[in-house]
Amino acid sequence: MRTYDFSPLWRSTVGFDRLFDLAEMAQRAGEDNYPPYNIERLTEDRYQISLAVAGFAPNEIAITAEQNVVTVEGSKSEKAEREFLYRGISTRSFRRQFSLADYVQVKSAAFDNGLLKIELVREIPEAMKPRRIAISGVSTDNVQKLEAKAA
């Protein structure tokens, strides 16, 4: 796997800290594939993250939403010593982080058939949405009067 050195870019850029942090985090995230997950776009402004957390109970999983990051952590407490002849279902502890774009918020989380589903919604504030600006100046009434005089 390649590693990239972003230090030359730090010298000549201002305000791109988050972009470089995202690139470094994506580079590190490729190393661990547990637990497997899907990210789906349900509509233009709705998303869903599904994590396969077989063997975990809902009370063994913690979801934390911070500024632009959702963190899912799971830790399994072994209650009794068991003798496995074959162990294919991993129940190791994990920590998975997802970076969110601006204005994307966690709406809910549900646990169903071994899948943890996290619903995300992008809610752009009214002040940030595009709006039509009225142009002041010459009224259309004045234009009609000039055309009438010319005829």
C-alpha cells in the first residue's frame, strides 16, 4: 500500500486541514476491515450506514456523534469460558469511524437481525439554501411607457 506525505502541501495551503485529515484517516481505515459495512444513499439527502455486528447485543455497542464524525464501538464481554471447535464469528472489540459532510446529522440507529443501521440526514439551514434575489431598479411599467412613446 502506498503512503503519501502531505507535508509539502501544509506549507502552501491554508484552511485545508480537514481535507488532509480525511485523506490520512481513509488511508488508515483501509487496514482494518472489521466489522464489514455498507453505506447507502436512500434519497438525495438521506443515507444509511449498515454494520454487520453478528454476535453483539445492542447493549455492547456504543454510537457517538460528534462534530463531523460518527464513531461506532463494540466490546464483547465473555461471560463463560466456552470451548469452540471452530470459531468463524468474530466477536473482537472494534472501533469504526465515519466522517460526515457538513450538515449531515445522525437521526436514528436500529439493531435488526445482526445489522446495526444508522440513519443519516443532510439538513441544510435555511440561511445556507439558495434563494432567488429580486432585482430592483427599472420597473416594467416604465418600459411599457417608453415603447408606447416610440410608436
